[in-house]
Amino acid sequence: MRRLAFPVIVLAALALPGLAGAQLKIGYVDLQRALNEVQEGKAAKERLKARLEKSQSQLDKEQEALRAKKEELDKKRLAMDEATLRQRMEELDKELVRVSNLYAQLQRELAEEERKATQEIFGRMRKIIAQIAEKEGFDFVFEVNESGLLHAPSALDITNELVRRYDATYKVK
């Protein structure tokens, strides 16, 4: 749907009688690149990376403990009676489910943390984009990855200005 928005808006703007003689100025921005280049985005990425490494370490320990229990069960399997073997296998299955649930929980937490961080940064970026558009006289500013924009002059790309203003406005602590 968003990919259709760019051509539809441009055609509609050109077709409007009041704008037919007016000069239409369109700019574009690469929000993903801006997110990766602003200092706050880099800091958020580092925080998420550290959190991921901590979570991965926790999961690795849990998986290693589970693997050790399975190996121990496999070694002692022949010496156990049927009821004890079944009980130990059920315990091992429960432990596997617990570790799987932990993995899913950690993934959800990381995804939510990433969503919150990027949403906050993008919200601030939208305000700066509006300021740039007003100052530069852009009628429309499109996000390059969402609009389906395949080509445009680099002079209409406001990403560098966005990054510069963002870093000047929002200092990383």
C-alpha cells in the first residue's frame, strides 16, 4: 500500500488545478541509514548487542546443563528400571520446554526493547524532517525504503542533514 502512495500522491498533486503551474518540490530520506548513523542509534545498537550477548550466554549455559543431563541419562539408562527412566525422561522434557520458553521470552524482550528504541528515535527524526522540509520548501518528503522510490537526484536526499541535526539536538549520554 505504501509503495502505491508515492506515485499516487505525485500524480494527484500534479493533476490539481491549483498546483498545475506551481513547482512541486519532493525530497526523500533513508531512515534506516539515519538510524544507523546517528549517535543515539549507535548507542542503542550497542546496548542491544550487549543485551543479546548476555542473553545468549545465559541460554548457552542452560543448553549445556540440559545436554549434560541428557548425556548422564543416556549413560545410566541401562541401569535404571522402567519407571525411573520414564520419570527422568519426563524431567528432561520439562527442562527442555523450560529452556525453549526462556529462549522465546528473551527473544520477545529483545524485540520489544529494539522496537521501543527505534520508535523513540524515529519519532524525534520525524520532527526534524518536518523542520527541514519547512525550511527547504519541500512539499513532500518520502522515506526511500517505504515509498518504492527507485531513483531521485541526490540533491533531494535529506538524510545527511537529518543525521547532522539529530546529533546536534540529541546528545548521547
